Amino acid sequence: MTTASPRWFKSSYSNNGGDCVEVATNLAASRGSVPVRDSKVLNGPALSVPAAAFSSFVEGVKAGQFRSA
């Protein structure tokens, strides 16, 4: 078990408009998951996404698979 604390960060593409999520990828190797939270609710809940699923999501974003209408 690890006692590492999440190191939260927002995307460099975030424009600080308030509608952001933060991730803590530093826990992926030790816990096998990536916590995700609402940047406006720092002490609120965080989703725990399996590291492989998060990696697939990021690759999909980079490949343009999630374009908005």
C-alpha cells in the first residue's frame, strides 16, 4: 500500500474558465488508477479511473475521436 498523495494538475489547454477537471497521474503506477476531480470542488469526491482506461481515453482525445459537434 502506498501513502503517496495525489499531485493534482489541470491541462495546459485549460483557460481557467472554471469548467475544468484535474487529474493526479502520479498515482497510476503505484495504485493502478488515476484520480479525477472537479477543479472547483477541491475537497469534493474524486473518481478513480483504471490507469489503462485513462490512457486509452487520452490516446482517443489525441486522435480526435471526441470532437464536439
